[in-house]
Amino acid sequence: MALTLKVKKEFAQQAKEFLKEKGWLDKSRILGSTPDRYVILALTESAKQSAISKKFPTAKFEHKSLPLLPPRIGNLKDLLRGILKEKEIDELIKSYDVVGDICILDIPKKLEKHELAIGHAIKRAYQYIKVVARKSGNRTKTLRIMPLKIITGEKRLNTIHKENGVFIKVDLLRAYFSPRASGERARIARLVKREEKVLVMFGGTAPSALAIAKSQPDCRIWTVDLNEDAHRLAAENVRINRFGHIITPLLGDVRDVLPKLNLRFDRIVMPFPEENWDYLGLALRYVEAGGIIHFLVFVREGEVEKTKERILKIAEKAGRKVKIKDVRLFGSYAPRVNRYVFDVEVK
Ligand SMILES: C[S@@+](CC[C@H](N)C(=O)[O-])C[C@H]1O[C@@H](n2cnc3c(N)ncnc32)[C@H](O)[C@@H]1O
């Protein structure tokens, strides 16, 4: 817990500048916000409450734990220079993720002998990293859980991650979570209009549903996952972010849940690139006329047109007319294979 300043959104910029100038803003922590339009700023130990109150009389002081900002890659490179060769550092850094206070590395086999030294170096330099883990196998087929080995730090793989202005409780041992699609989640969230009914198939711990609710509070979202732990975390995340009136987390296989729910949606998000092709027909049955399907898939280099044709063929078979409104590349998956999202408008 650290001392924070809760200030009305319209005064936040002014307060930030004042605190920065005085050296009282703790820049290592993420800013917080509340649904009633307050911004929460972390204060350093030297902050003088009386001087702050004088300048911002309506601001309040609270003890809160705001998450720490992730480390910068450039710094991590510097840090590993004494341990690894330059080429080895580049290889390692390509596949490095920070989820909450857990740092996840993908250490190539030949560098495994250095794993403890790498882990200790990271922990020493970034005090807010409490766990350093490495990938130790391939993701499971359906639940998409990544086997991880803790190299050093606390013996846990659960944490709270912050992205797109929401808090996400995750447990990497029991449910899928990856911060890599956070930008794409934000893009989709910005497209949601007032009063839309949105379905997130394969919703996991609910990062997409939460990003949408944060960006468009006047909509309804259903997020479905068959993993009990992912569903439990999704329900908890909806509660801690206070979106119970907007988001409904549902447990089960989308193939069973959708017929029972018997709703049509203005927008369907499909964030499961490994298996999405098997569910496109289902999504086409449950999307409203004029609705959009965000279809995430892996595409080999040079095969975007072929992928479009495949989507059109499935739509034709399902008896729906579609138009591909947008095609976006959002990261690579394997050599010569990229992650794409196709925004499919259904007539
Ligand atoms: C790639 S993960 C995506 C999770 C989440 N959207 C995210 O980005 O964090 C795929 C998720 O789909 C779930 N899943 C797999 N098959 C499913 C099905 N038939 N119905 C519902 N959920 C399913 C898995 O449990 C897993 O959480």
C-alpha cells in the first residue's frame, strides 16, 4: 500500500504537473481511475500532504496499491549484457512478457544453463517483478494453458494485470492469459457503439469484455468460456471492475451455450486463432443483420486473399451475405505466419 492522491479528472493533468515539479509523483506506478471520474496518482514518500491540499482542496488522500509499470526492454537488454552475448540477448528479448508482477521468458534450449542468472538479474533490477518464470512446453490444446517453470521469486503464477484501464486477475497455471493482444482488444472496444449486444466467444478471464465495458458503458456483453477457472476469474474481474450490470460471464462450450441463450448479437469477437475456423459457421448463425464478426486467425505470408475467400465460402454455406470491412495484421506467430483480424460485416 502506498499513499495516493484522488483528484477529479478535470484537475488530474494540473495535479500531475505540480507533483512532478515537486518530485512527489511516484512515476514507477500506473495511474488509477474510478467510474465516478476521479484519477488516482501515486505519491512518493517525500510528498507534503499539507502543500498538496492547499493547491487542490477537493483532492483526497488514500492508501492504495497501484500496479507498477512494466520494465522497458532497453533496460532489460543493458541488464543482460554481462551475462549473455549480444545475439543471445536479442533472441531472448523477442519473447518476453510481463503479466502483472510476473515476468515470463521464452529461453532457448542453449541458454537454459543461464536461466538462474537471468532470473536473478531481472528480479534485482525490477523490484516490482516478484516472479520470473519461463515457458516449459507447448500450450494445451483446448484451454490454451502455457506450462511454466518458476525460475526465481515467489512460488505463484497468479497476479493482477492492468491494461486498457481495467484490472484483470489472472492465474497462468489454470487459465489462458496473454498481454500481447491488448492493443487489438482496445481497437475492437473503441468500435462498439451504444446499446450494442456483444458476444465474446472464448472469453477467458474476460480481458476483451472488460476493455469493451470500459470504453462503451452503454452496451451489453456476454463472455463465454468452458474453462471453469477462466470463468471464475472472469466473474471476479467483472465484480472488481464493477461491470456486473454490463457483462454476463457464462460457463460452457459456446456450441451449447448459444442455443440456450437464444440471442442475436450486433458484434461477435472470436479471439481463438487456433480453432476459430471451426466456429465461424456458429458465429454467422448468431449475428444480427448488419452486425460485425471480429475473426482472429493465423495467416501464412501471402495468403490474405485466400483467407478472405475461405471466409466468403463459409458465409455462403451458412446462407449469409458478408463483406470484409477491414483486415489487420497484429503480430507474428511463427516464421512466415502472422496473426490477423478480419472484421466481417454480415448483411
Ligand atoms: C486463446 S484463449 C483466449 C482467451 C481470451 N479471449 C483471452 O484473450 O485472454 C481461448 C479460450 O477459449 C476457451 N475455449 C476453448 N474452446 C471453447 C469452446 N468450445 N467454448 C468456449 N470456450 C472455449 C479456452 O478455455 C480458452 O480460455
